Amino acid sequence: MHTLNTRINTAILIVIALTGFAVVAMLASRAYGGPLDPPGPVASTQSNLIFQPASCAGFPIVLSSSGSYKLASNITGCAAKDGIQITASNVTLDLAGFSVLGVPGSGYGIKSVGVVSNLDISRGMVANWGASGVGLYGSAYARIDGMISTFNSIDGFRLGSPSSLAHSTASNNGYSGIRVLNGTFNTTISDCNVDFNNGEAINALGADGITVRDCSAGNNNGGGIFVGKSATIANNHVHHNNGTGIYSDDSCMITGNSSEWNAFAGFQVIGSVACTVTGNKAFANNGDGFSIAPNGGYSWIDSNNASGNRGWGFNVGAANPGYPNIVTRNAASTNLLDGYTVGANNDYAPIVLASAVVNPMSNINN
């Protein structure tokens, strides 16, 4: 009997212990089981895919909402229609290695419509359009990267302000390879190849504060790089153009460029007010190596090299009285008309043979 009572008491204790463990586990679960309002499902990161429209009625393809878009295939347009129009701000368009192709009589390949901002276009080709390949008119803060624009009837790229174009090619277009619209400011063009266009390689004459750097501009029918006021032109290779190589207005920084085998001057500074022209090379151009227009002043022409040009090596026009241009440490050799002609009111270091240099600021003429 005593043994039976002992077994019953032991069973009761086991039940009580198990019940206690269950209660503790339940409380622990409530205390440490995570947030009462768990997050929702992960949002999709897939871009909106763009396919070839079934008919011409599907053109233009209009991107009317902010977001990311990606080509799923090549797109071939129709006559009298643009290819893709962007009517919203904050749009990313990834061509994903595909092409937007025009036909005779078509419009723009890719065009912004209205005043929009923060557009990003990348990774593909725009070709054979009846207007320009990429036209961004009222677009602020547009970015174009890794694009090819070729064989379009007008310009390869048309840029608004401020915007940037990088790592891209504009070739064989009917007018300029790259045109920056009048009134544009603070636009940057970098690491681009611009060749065989029927107009200038880069035309930004009506724009201010433009930067063009690390580009190649060759074999264009209308000249090389043309910019307006307060531009920076740095480390470009401009060659074999049927016009002036590099052409600029007032207050420009022109440094580290090579301008060779162009049909007119290697460098032409038309405003010549407060420009800095340093460390450039002009070789075998059909006009002057460096042509600095008269009636300017306060420009510094320093440490440049002009050789083998069919005009003057350095043709520095007369400055306004009291506003001299400073001409120092340049080198000229074998230019057809001679190394230097420097107009009145300028301040220039002695022009001597290399073997006769005494003053370290001297200009050399061999």
C-alpha cells in the first residue's frame, strides 16, 4: 500500500512539473517571439520592361510615371513618330544592351517632353532616326552613360542643363555629334568619342560653364570642340576636323589638350578675356596653332607647344590698353609664318632660340 501511494505521488509531481514547463514556455514565447507586427513582403525590384509595340499605333512609347524601365528587346520605330518619350521626372531607362532603331522619316529616338528632371539613360544604342538620337530639351539633372548615338539625321545627343554625358559615342550624325542647347549651363561631357559627324563634334557655343574633358573628337566635317563662356576644356584629343580644332569664348580654362591636323586653327579663342591657355599642343594644323583674338585681355598663354602649323605658331592679337595678355614659356617650331606675332599692349617674355634661353619665362622659337 505504501508503495502504491508513493507511485501516485510521483505521478502527480511529474504532471505538475510538465504543466509548469508548458506555462514557462508559453510565457517565453510571448516575451521573446519577435515583433507583433512583422514586416510585409519584400517589394519587387524588377524594372518595367519595354517590348516592341505590335504596330505603329504603339509609338511613341511614353514613360509617363516615375520609375525604372528596361528594354526587353530591340525597338524599331515608325515614320513620323518618336521612339520613346519621357514625360515624367525621376525616370531611369536602361537599354540593357539593346537598340532603339529608327526608319526614314521618323522623329527622335529618345526624347524628353516638357520640364522634367532626374533622368538617367544608359547602356544601349540609338540609331537611324529622322531627327536626333537623344533629345533632352527642358531636362534638368539628366545623366547619360554608356550610350551610342549614330547615323541620325540631326544631332547624336541634344543636352539641356545641367546634365552629364559620359562614356558614350556620337558618330556619323547629320549635324553635330553632341549639341548643348543655348542657355544651358554647368553641363559636363566626359570620356566620349565623337567622330565622322557632318557638323561640329561638340557644339556648345550658346552655353555657359560647360566642361569637356577626356574626349576624342576626330574627322568631323564642321570642326572639333566649340564652347561658350566660362568653359573648361581639358585633356581632349582633337584631330583631322574640317574646321578649327578647339574654339572658345571668354573666361575659359583650356589645358592639356592636343589639337592636330585640323583644317583651320588648332586653338581659337575669340573672346580672349580672362582665359587660361596652358599645357596644350597644336601640331600640323592648316591655320595658326594658337589664335588669340584682339581687343581682349587678362588671358594667360603659358607652356604650350605649336609646331608644324601652316599659319603662326602663336598669333596673339592686340589687347585693350591696360588689359595685357601674358605670354610665357611657350615653344614654337617650324611654323610656316613663324613662331610668334604678338599685338600691342600685351606683356610677353623674350622670344629666343632654345639655345639662348636665360630667363626661365622665355618663349622659345626654333
